Amino acid sequence: MAVPTSGSISMLGLKNEARYGNYSAGTAMDSTDRSINLDKLSGLVNAAFNGAGGIVGSWDNTNNLNSSQPHAMSEFRGAAKDDDSGDP
């Protein structure tokens, strides 16, 4: 399930998309997420482009993302990992 194209976006939702390929998975941030920087926008952007720590793979749709800082949550609109497995 992709990041919403309109409405509010949450860091938890972005983390869930990165980790599980499901924006609405609803799992809380844990120490593993923090260790691969999924609690920071820069870490989420890096994970979307490159994967992270062998725990998450890169995303299939990163159309609005760019590598320029500062990052904005709006860059993630419509982005999707498209993988519900939770594996890299």
C-alpha cells in the first residue's frame, strides 16, 4: 500500500512503508528501525533509494523523492515499496 497522495502523512506510516511495504501496517517504531535510521527523513530517503542495513530493500516507486536536503515528508507522496514481506 503506497504512501497517500493527499491528506496527512506520518513518520510512522513512512517507516511502515519502508519496513513492511504497507503504510497502514500500524507497528510502532522499534530499536531496529532506529538503528537503520528509519526514524529520520534522511534515513527514509536513503532506504527508499538504496535499502537499509540488509533489513529493508529499496522502493519500487520513488518518483517524487530526491537526494537533496532538506527533505520534506511531501516528497514521499505516492511512493511505494510494494513488498509486504518485511524482508530486504
